[in-house]
Amino acid sequence: MPRITAATLADHQANQRRAVLDAAKEVLAEVGGDAFSLSRVAARVGLARSSLYQYFGSRQDLLDALVEDLFPRWSQLVTGAMAGEASPALRVLAYADANLRLVADGEHAVAGALAAASPGADFAERSREMHEQLAAPLTEALEFLGVPDPPATAELVNAVIHKASRMIESGTAFEDASARIEEVLRPFLMAQESRRCPRVRLPR
């Protein structure tokens, strides 16, 4: 029986499960989805591969649990950043900034590795649901701005963010990519905000 390192067995198991999830994320970021394995994760945590099955019944079970753990966290980071802004235009800029930060922090690479490690319709559906969930507050902010077609405009905003994300992945500093986003989005957002509320001006 493994040595208990918490006050109760339940706490110990919860801690170990958390450690396995964190290790799985690290391994995905380092080796990618194709080379991801339970053996690598077990070695990272310091467990025998057989012991890992106490917490996850298979490689796919672990990947599914990682999706359930990471996707809501990413969504909360984005929506939390947007919630701190007073105007819909600033919420759009916060949305772009938060997504770029996820890329700069390596989270986007983890998402890509998860897709490679877990191909198939189930993951594709979960990924689609996550992106819809992430895009919902962006579309809502654009609706408040009064753009004619908020969903279509949200797609265009996301296309700009995607391009800036690729810049970061190619070596561009986060600050520089963020500045390019500002150059593209701010004039449009200022114009929309001015039309909606003529006395309101976005801070520079």
C-alpha cells in the first residue's frame, strides 16, 4: 500500500490525482500528443505505471480528465479578465489579451497536444463546445457595441487573435503581438463605442 501523505486516505488520493493531472499537462507540453504515455506521466509523478491505474483506468481516461480540468480553467481566465472591464469595447480587448496570454504561457500548445493525443469525434466535439463557450462573452460584448452581425465579427476578431497567436508561437514577444492586436482592433472598437455612446472615449 502506498505511503499516505495527507490527513486522510481521501485527501491523499485527491492530492495524487491532482499531481497526476499536473504531470500529464507537463508531459504533453514537453513531448506532444504523439509521444504522450502513461509511463512518462508515472515517472514524472514518481509512481509505478501500475499505480497510476488507481486514479485513471486508461490513457484515454487520463486525457479525458485533463480536458475536463483544463478547459473550464481556460474559460474562467478569459471571462475573468473580461469581467474586470467597464465597457464592452474594453472587454473585447481584454478577451484578446487573455487569449494571447494563454498562448504565451504555453496553454495553447497543451490544447494542440491534447488534440493530437486524443483524436476522434469526442475530443473534436468537446473542443468545439469549449471554443463556443469562450466566444460567447466576446459575441455578447460585440452585441452591446451594436455591430450589425456580432457572431461574424467575433469570428473576425478571433482570426486576428489566431494570427497574433501564431506570431507568439514563432518567437514574437507577447508584448509585440499584443501591440499588433491593439493596432488592428482599437480603432474599430473606438469607432463603435463612439457611435454607441458619443461622450465615451476608450482610455489610451
